[in-house]
Amino acid sequence: MKKNLDQRNFTGLASLLLGALFLTFLSCSKDESTAEELSSTEVISATELKFSDETEMISEEITAIAEDVYAADEISTTSKMDYHSDYLPDCAVVTIELTETTKNVTLNFGEDCEMPNGNTVSGTIYVSYSRDMQAASNTISLSLEDFVFNGVAVEGSASIVRVRSNENGNPQGTANATFTSTWPDGNTTSYTGTRTREWIEGFGTGFWGDNVFLITGKRTYVSRAGNEFIKEVITPLRREMSCRFIVSGVLEISRFGNTASLDFGDGSCDAKGTLTYADGTEEEIFLRRFRN
């Protein structure tokens, strides 16, 4: 009889322990699922900001390759000079197919092709545009196949409206793009939106390192956890191709009505930025851009 009682007590205790463990598991799962929930002053974590910046960099670098191909064609055609850009490395195999009205360019980077700025790419970019280089504007279509950027698999496409001369007399490209990036650990991020890139220095020199651009636009970033952020340029972002970081400008980041601003600095080529929260508090952050 005592033995049966002990067994019942043990069974009851085990049930209580299992119940407690189950409730603890539910509690932990809930905490994990809401790990990115925000306080009244938070919009985005410093860690997620780094992934966001790298996702944005991937989109920018891919569209920059397409625009460079088009610009080289435009300059050599309209200036009647033998112009060559040094932005595409020797490991990129370029194939051109002409139709009556369009030019289709295939850029095959093979495996681990290193760009002049140190980024490593693999796979293929397809670029297509009208053969009319005298037009004031042209539309560049871009798509990817088995494309990898610094170890991150990228899918997506873009349509870029290229203007030979904007109101400031500078070349300009407005890209409407959607890219999804899958990181080596299986996490994914995505970028959707429009960015305008004005070429303010270095146009026509053929040397990639002296090119300077001002970037504006508004886009949506979806984080690894599936959270959605709206990112809008408030002060044009200055991108000097000799530096892998944005050197100045202000980006506004919003989520659930909360807004923070990221100031990229005073023009110095460094990873530093200042994140200002809705309540005015500031935090110095370090953007990764793959090689910090």
C-alpha cells in the first residue's frame, strides 16, 4: 500500500514539474518571439541596424554595377571617344547580344570574383536597355541568377531610370528595386523601394575611385525576424566610392509610429554613425559593412 502511495506521489510530482517546465517553455518562447518589441524610445537595435546597412549596401552595389555598364556605353557612344571604365574586374566575363532596339549584357562573375572595392561576387547579372544612347533618359532592366555577394545569396530585380542630365546638370539613376538576401546562417532580409543616385564627381574619368554620388529615396527593410522598417533619406547620403561607408547624410528609420534618425557623420570615411531616438537621446553606433 505504501509502495502504491509513493508511486502516486511521484506521478503527481512529475506532472507538476512537467507542467511547470511547459509553462516556462511557453514563457521563453513568447519572450524570444517578442525580442525585437520596442520601448517608447527604441526603433531598431544596433545589431539589426548593421544587417540593415549591409542589406542596403548589397542593393546599392548591384545597381551600381548595372549603371556603370550603361554609363560606359553612353559615354563612349555620345562622346565619340574610346572610353573604358575600370570598375568591372578581369574576372567578369561580358557577353553582349544586340537586337534591333535593345542591348542585352550578360555579366558572368564566375566564382569569387573580387571587385575593385574588395567586395566578392559570384553568379550572373543580366542588364538590358535601349540602344538609343542619344535619348535624354533610358530604362535599364536588371535581374540576377545564382548571385552571391560577400557570401550572401541574393535574389531580385531592379528597373533603373537613367537620366543623362538632371536639374543640376549631372547624370542620375533612379532605381526601383526588390532584393532578398539569404545569409550563410539561413536568415533572410529584404529591401524594396526606390533610390535616386546623382553622380556629382568623377563622371567620365574612367577611374572608379574618384566617383562620388548623392543618394536619396525611401524603401522598406524587412529584418531577419520579419519586422518591417521604413527608411527614408532626409539629408542626401554622400557615397564616395573610395570608401565603403556612407560618409555623411541623415537617414530616418520608422516602425510602428516610432522614428529614429541615423546621422552618418561629417564626411570622414569611418564606420561611425549617431542614432538619435524619438526622445532625443543619442547613441554612437558602428556599422559593419561586412569587414569591420
